[in-house]
Amino acid sequence: MIVGLLVLLGFQLLGEGLRLALHLPLPGPVVGMLLLAAVLAARSAGSPPQGADSGRLDRVAGLLLEHMGLLFVPAGVGLVAELPLLRQEWAPLLGGVLGSTLLGLVTTAAVLHHVSCRRPVAIAQAR
Amino acid sequence: MMPDRLVAALWAPLAAAPLLWIVVTLGAYAGGRRLQARLGGSPLVNPVLVAMLLVGGLLLATGAPYATYFRGAQLINFLLGPATVALAVPLARNLHHVRRSLGGVGAALLAGSTVSLLSGVALVRALGGSRGVALSMAPKSATTPIAMSLSQEIGGLPALTAALAIIGGVIAAIVGQRLLLRLRIEDHRAHGFAAGVAGSGVAAAQVASLSGLAAAFAALGIALNGVLTALLVPLVSLLWR
């Protein structure tokens, strides 16, 4: 648990440091995520990744990702501070979120379907 | 009148410290989860949405300023950082899926992410929205922690972006599967990946019940779209002055 948390926070710190040093346009946690993904991919390239360390990391990461919704609540509540804006611009907000979500969803699925899903994968085969 | 005065005497010191707000946030989220479970897991009663409404309503009813609430709740907010880094775990685990269908995944990601970003900005402008709202809309299809920090960076309103990301996810979760089936797209890879790219965590949780393959492609879509959006959004704000 502690080691897993230390890995996540350590990579976040590393990401923030790199962002500041290199003036990257990416948020620090995103830089940290990319670094950690690269390290995990490199480590599992040679051998299957089942060490004690990766087990600890998996547990903390799984816990955080499972309850990620809770972590959005404090920022989302900030909407109460934006009520005048919501009242004033509800139409562009609603139209924008509805339209762009559906367009993005259909585009993504249609392109993936037409480029590489000509041969559907059976579910049994996928597991 | 005794209970009123007791509540008033307790409220002021408790409202000033983090504990009350952490309990309120956790309680509202737990309440949202229970409500969703009781209503058969319907995506309409998203626990994040329910918790936002409950806590927001409490703030409005008591007149407690958002800044006071956030001073307490930022301990929860802080965990968004490590949670974003944690996305590396499913990303690394599903890397072999990317290698196997590299062309399709890359093309779908690029097309879907760009369409959702640009159409969001264009729709807001076309419907008479301000620049601040358009900039808050731009990063909303990225997973919420990434979307929020991007919004902050380009001059949007992070709270608005967070709410839009969640609401977009709820929309994708409610209509996504039916819409794609109507278009005769049945492959679980396409369903999962589209949910991850366009609807982030909320829609991904919904589509994960289809199959393990859909869940893996949803996780992949979240992680890859987070990265691509993080690269595209600063570009949009640079080009659009």
C-alpha cells in the first residue's frame, strides 16, 4: 500500500518537476502517467510482470481508479459558484456537451469499426 | 429554541475545519452510490452527479461559501493527481492491444478526439457562448482530472469542465450503446474504445459490463485520449487568440 502510493506520488512529483524544467504544456500528473506507463511497459517487455512491487502498485492504482468518481466531487461542486454563468449560457453549454459527446462517440466507433474491425473478435477468444 | 442555538454554536467552528466537509463529501457520494444500486444501476443516477447536487444544495441552503468548502475538501481533490498517474497501470497492461490494432486505434483516437474537441468549441460559439465557456468545453472529453488541469491552464473554468466531463460521460453511458448498435457497430472493441474516448470514466464503467475486451479498450481510450487531448487543447488555445 505504502510502496504503491509512494510510486504514484513519486512519479507525479517527477512529472511536475519535468513540466517546470522543460516548460511542457502537459499537466504534471499526465507527464507522470506517461513516465510510469513507459517504465511498466519496459519492465513487462522481458518477463511477465508479476512481481511483489507491481502487485502493490496494482492494488493502490485499482483502489484510486475504482473510486475516481469521489475525487471529482469537490471540484464539481464548484458549479454552485458559477450559477449565474449557467443561467446565462445554458443553451451553448447543453448544446456543446450533447453534440460533441455524441459526435465524438460515433466518430471513434465508426473509424475503429471500419479500419480494423472487419473481423469481429468473439468474446471467448478475447478473454 | 435550544436545538437551533446549539446547531448555530456548533456550525461555525465545524464549518471552518476540513473534517465536516470531508464527511459531507464522502456521505453524499456514498448516498449517490446507494441510490444508483437501488435503482438497478441506471446510468441516469450517476453517483458523482448526485453527490454534486447534494453538496451544492447544502452549500446554497446554509450559505457556506464554496471557498470554505473547498479548503476542507481539497484533501480529497488532491488524490486526483495520483489517480491520474494510476491510469498508467491499465494503459501499460493493454499496450499489446494497441500494437495488434495500431492503425485502427490510432486513426479512431485521432478522429474521435479531434471531432469531439472541435465540435464542442464550435457548437458553443455557434450557440452564442462566451470564450470562457468554449475553453471550458474544449478539454471535457479527456478524463476529468486531466480535463480540469487543462482547463485551468488555458483559462477555462475547471469546475465547469469537471461538470461537463461528468455530464458528457452520463450522456454517452445512456445513449452510446443503443446509438452504436443502430449504426450496426457491434464490435466490443469499438464500443469500449468509443466510450473511453468520448465518455471517459463514467461511460467506461457502463460499457465494462459488456465484456473484458470492452473494458480493456475503454481503459485504453481514456488513457490515450487524455494524452492526445492534453497535446491538442493547448494548441487550440494558442491558435485561437
